[in-house]
Amino acid sequence: MRTIRSIALRFFGLFRSRRTDADFSAELESHIALHTDDGIRAGLSPKEARRQALIRLGGAEQTRQAHRERRTLPWLESLVRDFTYGLRTLGKHRVVTAIAILSIGLGIGANATIFSMVSRFVLRPAPVGDPSTLLTLKTMHDGDECCNDFPLPIFNDVRDQTKSFSGIAAYDEILPASIGGSGEPERVWGQAVSANFFDVLELPMMVGRAAGNGGAAGVAAGHGAHGHRVGAWMARCMDAFETRFELPLRHSTARRIHLRDCAAAAGDDRACSLLGSRTPRRIGRSHAGAAHGVACTASSRMLNSG
Amino acid sequence: MGDKTDVWQGTLALMILRTLETMGEQHGYGLARRIEQTSGDLLQLNYGTLYPALLKLEQEGAIRSHWGVSENNRKAKFYELTKAGHRQVKKAAAEWEQTTAILARFLNPAEEA
């Protein structure tokens, strides 16, 4: 308690330094005068008596300094002084300051961005069950990797007949939509997906449920969209919809698997036709432990036969 | 001068408190002289060190100060003990007595036997 009181007083002492300086100078003068009086009474000349008084005091200025150090917090005082000096110097060289602030700011920004990307994509796995079993299905064209959009019948066959995958789902590009409902229209971004998309990705839906079977699709709305408005939009868009949900869509860690000799064909895709005539991307989850080569071969065979 | 001892670290505060307790309110110079006299002129007190010590005690709430007039009509700052100061003297004196008693046992082991 005593220490806290002492520190508080020393802190406030920083702000009334001049007045207490004068007060202590007066006290010191009085001390020297009293001592000098004693010296004169003992038979010394006034000059000698004062000299002796100063000697016994150990120097007036030294005493003032020691008193000042005890009165305030010297380290804080010098810190504040250094800080203000720094600010003054920066103010004098504005161009250098601006360049320094800009470069440091950019440096921090770049580092933060890189770190958040590394953290999101490398350090923290995507919330999709075991990401290593999640594969993007790609077609090959003349030996080169081509596309991963292919027609609905093939998708249906692959989904229904393949044994190497525990499930195959489809998703489309990001779709813009305008949600009206009862309030102001709002532009949201969503994604057309097949009804089994969430099962395959092992992503929990936050609201609602995916509806439809076979070719019917669901819509996943990204972060920030309001659930009820998405629901209203979807209800208007397609009958099969009873879905309302928001979830993060991340499948960037999905690895690619090549389905050889399958021509990519853009065509009728009922799954997503209501959301635009697009051909959805395919994504599959292989059985845990199944070699990717096996999954590839099995699927290729099916695609060829389809 | 060679026979005089410097004030040991940490003892000056107790000397000041004790002197104020016995003499009542006193100005800095009077305190310094009184401490020297009490020590039988064996202590070599640098008067300048007294003031930071007084300030410390004041900051801790053990003493308070006010301006007054000395016996020979000079303006001087007088110090006196507060209630907390009185308590502190008792506590510090008891601690010091215990310390010296323990040391005495080491210095005079024969007494124990």
C-alpha cells in the first residue's frame, strides 16, 4: 500500500515539477542559513560558515538532483522526453517519416496476409473431414489435363456405380443472386451444389437441409448472406428447395485426379439448370485407404462405358 | 573524522522516524544535528542525503511537512510523524531489535553457553 501510494505520488510529481523545485530550493536555502547561523555562533566568519554548511550538505546541486530523482519517476521522465524528441524529429523530416510508415505498414500488411493464407491453407486443414481423401475429378484431353466439368449423365453414372468413391458431388461456380423478400433487395453470392454435396464434403449445414434427389441441386450461400433471405430466394428459384444455410465453402485442399480418355462436354445439366445453364464441377471422396490410382482407373472405366 | 561511521543502508529512515517520535516536529537541519548528537557524534551524516529520505517517508505517508518559523526566526519546513508513521516506528524498531539480537548471538556466542 505504501509503495503504491509512493509510486502514485511520484507519478503526479512529474506534472508539478517546477513548483516543487522552487519549494525544495527554499527548503535547502533555509537549511544552509540555519547551518550558517550555527557556524557564526561557533565563531566562524559568515563566508566560512556558509562554505562549511555547503560542504556538509554534500553540494546544493547534488542534493537537488537526488531530491528530484526521488520526487518523480526519472525513467518515465526520460522515456517521455525521448518519445517527444522522437516525434519532433519525425515531424521535421516528413518525407522520410511518410516513406518509413508506408514501408512498415506495407511490410506488416504483406506479412499478415501471407501468414493468414499459410495458416488457413497449410497449417489448418479445411473442415471437410479428411481433406486427403477429397479429390477433384478432372478429364484428360489428348493426354493433357483438361477440365472437371462434364455432363450430368456421366456424373450420375460415376456417382451411382463407382466403388472407389464413397460419394461424388457436384458444384458450380459462384453465382450472383438478388434476394428480395420483404425488405430491400440484396445481392448475395451463392453456389449451386448437388444435394449430396454436404454429405460428401462432410460439412455440417448450419441451417436447413438439402432437398432433392438425383439431379436436383442445393444452393450454398457464402458467409455474410442472411439465412432467411437466401431461403426466400431459393424458394422462388426452384421447387425442390427447402434449404437455408450458410457455411464456409472451402475445398482448396482437394487433390486432383485425372479421368483419362473422357471428353469434356458442356451440355444440359439439370442439376443446375435452374441456376443458369452451367456444367457443374465434380468433386469426389475416395474411400479411406483407397489408392488414388485405383479410384482413377475405376472411374475412367465407367466414364468410358458411359 | 576517521573514527566516524557512515550511515548504514536502510537505517536512516528509522533514525529519522525515531528522532521525530522523541522530539516532535523538527526541520531538516535540526533533524540532522539531532541524529548526529544522538549517535554521540559517531555518525558521519551527509546532510544532503537526509532530504531524499524525508521525501520518501513523506511519499509513503509516514511523515507530513509544513512551513513554519524556526527558533531563530528563520523560515523552515517542519516534519512530523503521522499516525501511520508512529506505527511504522514501532514495527521497524521491533524488526531492527530482532536483527541486532540475532547478530549479537553470532558475535557473542559465549553468552549462549
